[in-house]
Amino acid sequence: MLDADHHHLGDGVKLELLPTGADDTVYTKTFIPDLLDGDTASITLTTKSVVPTDTAGIGLFYDPVYVNGNEVGKLNDYIGAKEQDNLPRSVTIYFSTKLLVSGENNITISSGCNADCSDYDDFEFYDLRLKISPESTYQYRENLRPPLRKIWSSSIGGYRNTRLPVVSESGEVLFYTASKANPDPPWDKQTINAIDTRDGELVRSHETGGSWELHEHVVYSEGLVFASDFENIYAIGDNVLTWKFDLKPYKDEYNSAPGVRPVVYRRTVYTTINNAGKVLAIDAKTGVLKWVYTFETWQEPTDKEYFISYDSTFPAVSKGTVILIAQVEYIERG
């Protein structure tokens, strides 16, 4: 418990609040955490009479919460328009422990105002708590609900970009792939990029050097970003190529441009190679092949010459078992 006392932020008097008269428009609590042994921290407090986001108006009466000067949330986002805002409401805001330091830290809660700040949101809060979780997972707001609003937008360029971006465990970085081309003079560039989820700014970009477009599927696990093209799987960490796995030896004679769909489970990258009928297991830290499995071909036609076409799904992995669906088709040569 950081602070069990009742506080009234705003600029007026409300008889249903405790205290009835406002203390100030800004509250700051200084604290020193006992341990910083987890990736996720949370602030929990009980609020009363916070203006709901739905009725506050764009940018009006928002009551932000800061950790060491970094905004981690707004109290209004946790109160729905149809809820009675004069009833006590428990609010939990999650954030990364990267915002905390080993010495003194500050939590600041501010009362929002109208357009000219002639009127402030009067609300009460108490039982302010801080918790640090050892799990390496980022807890998202469970009560996020419409109407939603755009926080930022970012132009990512390129003529082909991933439709399946991925967010880091901390929730602070979004990764995506981009393929860029310019016909005059001819050149192309394949990049794995990272955007700050708080402001939409590009924080880093790594060029793979590959000659094929990157697939739309990106995976993030244990500090590494995994992406693939028709010839390689790439593992990027801290904007440095950690390893590159060559897929060419695992293609067949009819498989010049295979689809690759990697997933990561317990430090192993599992991927199918579409139209090659293979599943590969690769060490996620080193890029070393662990094993390769080739699908059975079942009963082949004997009256004509055929080649085999495989269509395989994203592999699913759980408790040491790889699960996938493969469709095998015999296509007549000619």
C-alpha cells in the first residue's frame, strides 16, 4: 500500500466526496520499490466521480496518471458512460517496469480540465497500491471498450507491408516487415521495423539483404524478432542480425518460392515449407537445425507421371507436440 488516505482532486466542492473540498489539481506520491524483479508493474486505486471518457469530450477532463513523468493511462478510460460514476470503482493500470528506477520514483495523478481550464474534474481516490509481477507478460486493459479513439498514426511506407504485425512482451514496441522498391533506378529493400506503440515513432529498422519479399508473418519471442522470405528465416535482436537460416536445401525441384510460416515455442522455431512437405525445428537462440520431418506421400498414382503439391497451415505447438493440417495434391506433369 502506497497511500490509503482519501484525496480529492479538482477545484470545487462535492458533498459526496471525501474530503468534500478539493486538495489540489495534482497529486504526487514518491516511493522506493522493494524489488524490480519483473517485467510488468501495476497501479491500483479506488476512484469515485471520475468523468467517463464517453462523456468527457475529446481532450477534455482527462485525468492522466504518470510514472516518473511517463503517462501510463487515464482514469476516465476505466469508467463507462452508462456506469454510475459517483460509485467507488477499482482501477488497475499496467505498465512496464522499465519506467521504474531503483531509487526514488514518482506517481502523479492530475485532474483534467475543460478547453480553457476554467473548470476541473472533481474526483476522489484512495487505497493507492503498486504491484510488480514476475511474469514476463504485459497485462492489457480488460475493460477497454468503444468508443475508441485514435492515439496516433504512422506512415510506414513501402509497396508491400505485413498484415500481421506483432507487439513485444512489454507492449511498448510493434514489429512489422516492409518491402520497398523503386523502378528507376531498379532497387529493392526488405526491412524489419520497430515502432514505439506510445507515439508511433520508428525506433529502429533492419535491412535483411535478401532478394525476396519478406512474408507477412512476424513472430516475437524472448527478445528476438523472427521473419522470413522465400530463402531464409531471420532472427533480429537489438537491431542486429542474430542468425539467418538458409531454407534453400529444403526446397524441392518444383518449389522455387516456398511459403514459410514460423512459430516459436519454448526456444524453438517451428516452420512448414509450403509445397515442400516438410516441417523444420530450429533452435531460436542459435539458428541451428534440430530436426526436419517430411510428410508421407500416401498412395501415389501409377498410371501417369505426377508431382506432389503440399499446402500446409501454420504449425500449432503445445507440450512437445506439433500439430498441423496438410493437403497433398498430385498434379499431372506436362
